[in-house]
Amino acid sequence: IFDKILLSRCFLGDNVRYNSEILALRSPLLKIWQQENRIIPICPEVAGGLSVPREPAEQQPNSGQIITISGSNVSKAFNEGANKALLLCQQHSIRFAVLKESSPSCGSTLIYDGSFSNTKIPGQGVTSVLLTQAGIRVFSENNLDELAKLLDKN
Ligand code: SF4
């Protein structure tokens, strides 16, 4: 097996984040994986049709809907982006993803609590949930070493 890795596009320094802030992940492992041609990037929110910059959005704990700070429901765009990410995984037989922690799309162990008060709670973003349900293992910038041990193994 030669594993490709689905990657949050913002880790490549692309201007896709909600606040237009550039956030490149500087990791020797990522460099190696790029050189090995493993990386398949996607920003689920941009792929789902949202713009850069865009309003911050958080998942509401009761409804599970993704609502922006001014009250717009952007769940549809988030779901569309998640579906596109899953499709990419299927096209490339991807078993592993590295997604940005705490994002309402990409978070794998933490998300914001829906109150826009900068409070994180345990949870998964919309794309992470869909990929996990499909059997894809989702990692974040915090556990790249763990993924490195699993690559190309049965
Ligand atoms: Fe990065 Fe994911 Fe947010 Fe896009 S949706 S900017 S890939 S964390």
C-alpha cells in the first residue's frame, strides 16, 4: 500500500481560512509527505462554496447546525464540503486525513462550543465526522507522528 493523505489546505499556507490568516504547518513530516507525493489538499469550507474571508461559524450544541456569528445557517455549505472531501478520499483510496484541529469542519477532537466565546469542547467538525464514519482515520497537526507509524502498513 502507498497511502495518500487528505490534508487541510490551510496547512499549505493557502489563503482559505475564514479570517484570511495564513497558517502554514511547518513540519518535517509534512515536507517528506509532500516530496513523496502523498498529499491531497482540500479546504472543505471553500469547496462547499464559502468565500474568503467569511464569518466565523460554530456548531450549535443542541441542533448540530453550523451557524455564523451573525446568525446565518451555513450547514448546507459545510455538508457539501464534507461530501467533496469524502469523494476525494474515495477517488484516491485514502485511509488517513490530517485536518486542522478545532475547526468546525476539520476539528478531530475539539470544536468550539457554539457561543463564540472562544471556548473549546470535545467534538468533531462536520468533515471529520463524515470521514470517520466512512472508516478514514482523522489526525490533526498534533499527532502527525502517530500517523507516520501507520503509513503504508496493512
Ligand atoms: Fe483549514 Fe479546514 Fe478551515 Fe479550510 S475548513 S480553512 S482546511 S481548517
